Amino acid sequence: MANFIMDLSTSLTYIKGVGPARAAMLEGKGLRTVEDLLGYVPFRYEDRSNVKAVSELAPGEMATVIAEVRSASLSGFKRRNLGLFEASFTDRSGRVLIGKWFHGGYLANVLAAGQKVALYGKVEFDSYSGQLNMLHPEFEILAEEDDAAEAALHLGRVVPVYEAVSKLSTRVLRALVHRVLDELPPVEDHLPEEVRRRLKLPDRWTAIRQTHFPPQDADMRLLNAFRSQAQFRLIFEEFFWLECGVALKRSKARTVPGISFDLNDRVREKVKAMLPFKPTAAQKRVLGEIALDMKEPSPMNRLLQGDVGSGKTIVAAEAAVIAIENGYQVAVLAPTEILAAQHLFYFKQLLGKLDYVVALLTGSFTSREKVQLKKLIAGGFTHVVIGTHALLEKDVEFQKLGLAIVDEQHRFGVMQRFELLQKGVHPDVLVMTATPIPRTLALTLYGDLDVSVIDEMPPGRKPIVTRHVTADHVEREYSFLKKQIDEGRQAYVVYPVIEESESSAMKAAEKMHAHLSQEVFPDIAVGLMHGRLPSAEKESTMQRFKQGEIKILVSTTVIEVGVDVPNATVMIIEQAERFGLSQLHQLRGRVGRGAAQSYCILITERMNEIAKERIRTLVDSNDGFHIAEMDLKLRGPGEFFGTKQSGLPSLRVANILRDQEILEAARRDAVNFVTHPPSEEELRRSVAYIRDHWQRQYGLVTVG
């Protein structure tokens, strides 16, 4: 390896000091190459430039001390990890400094007499003992063989602090990154020159070096807020390439020939004839946006956002009428059989008046039923086909697919949307979601779609009253429930299905069903619904609930989306602390669909701080967008969507929550660059760079 030259694509296995075991640990965190390692930036910084001897310390200052452990002991409780851990340190000046850590039992196996240690913390004077203390100081054990240069890397400067990777401590990572930066030749800068000049950004090589090892005069406040020039440059760049990829995808979609739907008087009359009530101003505005898109000769790609119960489906049905009246078929893709059945019921009600044929295709159909239905679809005898993933099967062929409606898109991967589109010749696409996604995130996640928002509720609906009750007061809520039922209303009682334990949620629901139907409400019809029931049984239970035969429906979360029973006014959510905020909001939206006052009762058992915050947010607010913002803050973007397959890009340095305004700026610059590039050559270079570098990371399906 004499003439080994490192570059960004070099595997970390070849870096001195890594070796197979460490390489495996790094790989577990997704760090395979030098570029990956340099993208793993510090999460905070400490100013350890104030290095002093113990004799020079003054109470109240933040300082770094290099000293030797004289003694270490644990006092207080004998239980593991509790108690007070104390160590005394001394240096050449001969003075003593005491370090104290509460709940520091774990340190008994870490610090021992004779070790050389760097301590960093706030100096305090203890009048009781007359000695200087540091309470909970940061510390690093220095190896005896540390030479001055190595020690200088961890002390006497602004020091980067990394999140540990498996057993690799921040200290090991710091030394590793430093070694790589020392040996790596300067890296190329691909960010367009014009953008860099206008925003006065440092070049990429400087930005990488200064983000890991900031200059001595760096502003600590800016560094820890991730707003130093170097950090800004790396965050901006990451968003810029992501948004360029999205803009290229959009501009490519715009050049594809699509269907130009005709919007004549006959179409308008048909839409009017279908509407069961006067649409709200927001619905009219959104339909106008959709109709204009459908008229254009390039394919529509639009996201329709609307809170639970805001009337998205009716807008989708209006779009369907435009397509059908132009001689095309419509496909509606739903994430669950329950929701598909719900759409079938709703679309039949609306479109039946116009004599359109609406059909359902799901995975639980027999193969004979599927074969017959597929023939009808291929022959063009069905106007609207509603289905689950079964719609995506290879042998489902449409005679003339003109509009694809995808419900709750984030439950489908980007690829699945793509598969549906292959069924027609560039059909128009309308994606619907009741998960209110904060605008910044929507721009990133669905950047290739135009966004329409229904931001008002149908008239006459009262806000739902939300109450929080602990499990020991549940009896009081049962008597409230009984009163509602006596007044002719209906109710849901819901249990959480946590991924690993569908069967335990089912058992809890079965137990609760038995308890409510036999002991609490023996003379009231109580139904049971869970994911393991056969489809036919689910259907009939749902029908009986809709028709009012069943008064209380005990259910696992299969009713989360799309169930519409205007007479149901009470939603009791058991173990509410186990649900995410958006999910609780979705469940609450199952009531409040009629004119009567509705109630949502959250019953909790044990709550941590985050759960308390969730419940408080829900009790205080009915605004889906506010709730989604809070959910995103509490859970972080990755978990907000629950799955990695949601197409959410994996960002290294940037953070969608913290860096919203940088994302907006990067988006404007990216769109500008793609639509008005300085030269065709520069655009070509950038497309190649995105394809080679960012495709894998961002999961962009196709670019360029």
C-alpha cells in the first residue's frame, strides 16, 4: 500500500486504525466510505481552550484540567448506578480537585487511581470541605502514550463531540476523522459557482474541515446552533442537491405527453348532478386547481391534503367524473381493505346517480372472482376500479386508464405509485392524505407534486371535545357513554395495535368486548372488530354498526381511516399513551361527522414526558397541521412516517425541523438552477453528479 491515495470513495477498512471489527461497527451506522465518515458530523462542540493547572482555577469559570486520579470511591446506595461517585485529582501544582457525579455508580468500573484524565466543567468552591469541585465534569481518559499532538486534538481547543458508534467513543471517532482529514487530498466542489459566490459560501473542503475541527476563534453559540458558515454550507448543499433532484424529476414529468381532458358544459353539468351538497369555498378552490391541471397536456401530479373529515373524497369523485366523461377509466388505490371498501361505498353513492360502474378488487377475492373482474377492467366495462395492492398485480390491465387516485400515499413506497402509473399512458395522478404534513416536509417528501390544501371543514360541524382521564376513573366515562347511547348515539372503544403485538391488542379488545357486553352494558349491542377477523365478518360488523344495530364498537385500530358513521359521537381510546399524535388525531376524526356534539376520551395508564406532551397537545388543539408539527417535533422525521419505505430522504448534516429556512432557500436556488442553468454543460455535470452521488442516499426514483 506504499502509494495508497485516499479519496472520498475509499472504504473505511483501509484507514489506519480501523480494522475489521471497527469497520463492522461503523457499517452498522451506515458508514462505509470516507465520504460517509465525513458526513457524520459532531452533534455539539465544547470550548476546551481554557487549559489550566488546578492551582490556577477560579470558582465560576469553565475550564479544562489535565490531572491524575488519586482516589475514586462510590458512596451512598449500594444499588447499581445510584449513589454519589467521587474522585480526587491532582496535577504538578500539587493542589487537589474533586469531581462529583450523582447516580455515578457506573464510573466505578471506568475511573481508577493512577489514570491520566482530561476534565472539562464548571469550577465551584465547596465551603464545607474548603476544596474546589467540578460537578458532573465531562472527562476523557488519556492514554499514557498520548503524545502532545494527540492530546492537543482532544484539549486546548474547540473540540467536536460525536455520538458514539457502537463501542467507538467520541474520542476514537475524533482521532479517526482527524487522521482522514490529514491524509485526504482536497475534495472537489460541485456546487454551482454562481450560487456559492452569491451566498458567500466557503468551498466544500474548507466547510468539511471546519465543521469537524472549527477554528480557534469560532463562535460557540453559532456552532452549537449549527449556523457557522461551514455548517450552513454543508446543510445548504445537502438540501440543494435533494431539491435539484426533485426539480429535475418535475421538469421531466412536465415534458411527458399526457392527457388533455376537455372541460365542457356537459362535464360541468355531470359534476353538479353528482354533488350531494353545496361544496365549501376550499373544496371549490381545490377542484379548480385540479381541473386546470387535468386540462393541461402534461400529466397532473397533485397532492391533496385535508384534515380528517374535510371532504377530500368528494373532490376526488369530481376529478373522476372529468376523466370518465372524457372516455377514460379511474383507478383508486387504498392502503387497507377496510378503506377500499369504504371508498367503494362512497363512490357508489356519488357516482351511481350517473350510472357509472364502480368495482372493487382486493387481495382476499378468490382467483375466479379476480379473473372475471380483470376481464371487465381490461374490456373497459368498469369506470372506476377501487383496490388495495392487488391493483398493482402485473395482470391487471386497464383499457384506458386516465386518472390514478392514491389514498394515504405515505403508506405506499414511491415505487408503488410508479407501478400504478405503468398501467396507463401517463395518466393524471391525484395523491390524497389526511395526515397533515407540515409544508416544509411536504415539499421535501412530495417535491415532485403540486400541493392543494382543503383548509376548512364542512359547515355545521362542531369541534370535538377532547378529555384526558386516567385508567382508575374509567367508570365515570362509562356512565357518560351510557347516557349518550340512551340519547340514541353510538360509540367506539379502541385499543392500540403495537407492531409486535397484534395478538395482544386483539386479546385486549376481546377481553374488553366481553367485559363491556356482559358486565357493564349487558342490555346494549356491543360489536367487536380486529385485523384477524375474516373480511366478510368485518364487513358485516361494519354494516351493522353503520345501520345502528351495534351501539358500541370495540376495535383495534383497523377503523383508523375512512370510516364514516355520522351518528357515532363518542370515541374512547384505551392506552392512549401508546399511540402517536397523528394517529390519535386520525382516530378522533372518526367522530364529529354529524351535527351533534362529539367527544373523544383519552384513557391513559403510565405516561412518560413525551406521552404527556402528546396528550396535552390533543386536548388543546383540533388543528391537524399544528398537531402534525408537534408530532414531528416529538418523534423526528424518520419515525413520523413510521417506515423507511415512505421515501423520506436520509439526510446527514441537515435536519428538516431545525433547518426549515435553509431548506426553503435551497429549494428556490435549486429550482432556479434547473430552470435557468448558467449553461447546458453545467446542468449536465450536475445531473451526472446527482445520479452518481445522491441517488442512493435520497432514494430518488429517477433523475435525468
